[in-house]
Amino acid sequence: MQQVGHYKNPNVTAAMSGNFATAATISSSEFAFPVKSAPRRIKIALARAWVLHQRFIVRLVGALALALVLAAGFQARGGIMQAASGVGDLLAGRFAQSGFAINEIAISGQVMARESDIAAALAINQTSNIFNFNVAAARQRIIDLPAVADVQIRKIYPSQLVVQVKEVTPVARWRIDGVTFVIDGNGNQIANATSADDNLPLVIGDGAANNAKAMIETLKAYPDLSKGLAALSRIGDRRWDLIYNNGLRIRLPEKGLGEALVQLEDAQIKDQLLERDLVLIDMRVAGQMALRLAKRNDG
């Protein structure tokens, strides 16, 4: 049965052998209370940690002990700075050999960014381990990749990295010198275009990349002009031509673009102008529309 002590005064008279005449005065601190002391709680916590993480603790203590021995040896020789570097390398290698080497990398979220480029940016080598891996530096190297807008890197002990990539939003394909790239809203090249990017608008020519987003946004206000549109061609980095799948080319003006598009859409709505047998509509002169018919083969 658990003993419980009750007391009111600092000193309490305890009955010994049932004889109060010979009772001795003792301190209340000598009573046994059911409260565990702090040292005992610490011992219990340490015992539990040893049972649950014995293997981890043995490896960690071994690696730290090796580091202390090496540091003492190097310092005794007088090469303190050089010793620190040497100890760091040896300690890193020791951690890597003790089961803390990064041997699993989970990468997700990448579509345009190449997995090999992301892995290279992590810069993991033979001495890399879960403790010395610099998350901030690796994150910046990955963000510097053209297709990456942001990235999160998490360590999962003892030996895994989880990399979650958020890519930039592509706005168009840009064709220049026979090569087609996917570009972002600022005209930056993200990656080489593939068939998976065929849904993106195509812009062609010098200066097209830097001006693509503005022109694409402008055309959204004229949906009747977007039907059958194959490409936007930048001319002299000053103005645009619209090129359609049926071979029709529309030369838009350098100035007064909005007015020209309104005029063109009105003609399309009223007369289906873009479906006519035309190869060219020239609108470079304000308020005018010059048409060129397609050549006919009468046999």
C-alpha cells in the first residue's frame, strides 16, 4: 500500500513503539511521498529513448566520439584551421558510412524541368549525409533552373530527401531559327517545346518572345479572330502578322492595333471575311483594308 504523508508543521512528532513519552521529533521531509523525483523521470526518459532508438544513438555517439578524437589529434599538431576542415570531411564520411548517407530522393511536380537537372542541383556527393546537407543552398540552385518557380525540400531521417517542385507557367511557344521553345510571361526560355505543348500559342520571329504575353492577352478580347489561328509572327520587332491554318496572313499596323482588331472582327462577324478565298489582308494603313485573292487554277 502506498504511504501518504500528511503534515501541518515543519516538525512533526512521530509515535515510536506506541510510546509518546519517548517519541522523537523528525523533519517532515523524511516522510515518503508518491512524487517521482526529477532525476528518476530523466532516467525513465533516457531508458525509453534507448529502447526505441538504440541503433540511432549508437551510430551518433560513435560518430561524435570519432570527431572528438580526430579534433584532439589535429589540434595537438598545431593545425587548428586545417584540422577543422579535415575533421569535417572525415566526420561527414563517417556519418555517410553509418547509415545517414542520402540514398533516396523523391522528386515530384516537375514536367518541363528535367529530373537529372534537379538531381545535379542537389549536389550530393560521397560525403553528403542527412546532417550536413544544406537545404537552403540546394533550394536556390533548383530555383535558378529556368522551368522552376519554387521548390520545397524536406529531410526525412535517416537518409531521404523529398523535393516538391512548382514550375513556372508557360504562356507560348516561340520559334526562332528553326528551334521552338516554351516561354514564360517574361519571354524567358523554359525548355524545348514538345508535342505536349501544342496547345500553347505559337509566336515567331525576333522580339516575339518578349511581346508574346501582351499580344496573346489582347487577342482574348476578340475570340472570333482566334479561330483557326496558327501563329503570331513578329515583324521587325515593331508589329504583328496573324497567320491562319488556311494560309491567310493578316498584316496588322504598328500603331492603332486595337482599332484594327475591332474593324477586322466586325468584318468577320458580318461577312465571315476570314473564310473567304483570300491569302492576304493588309491593314497597315489606318482605316483601310487591302485584300488579295488566292490564285485560282482553272485547269
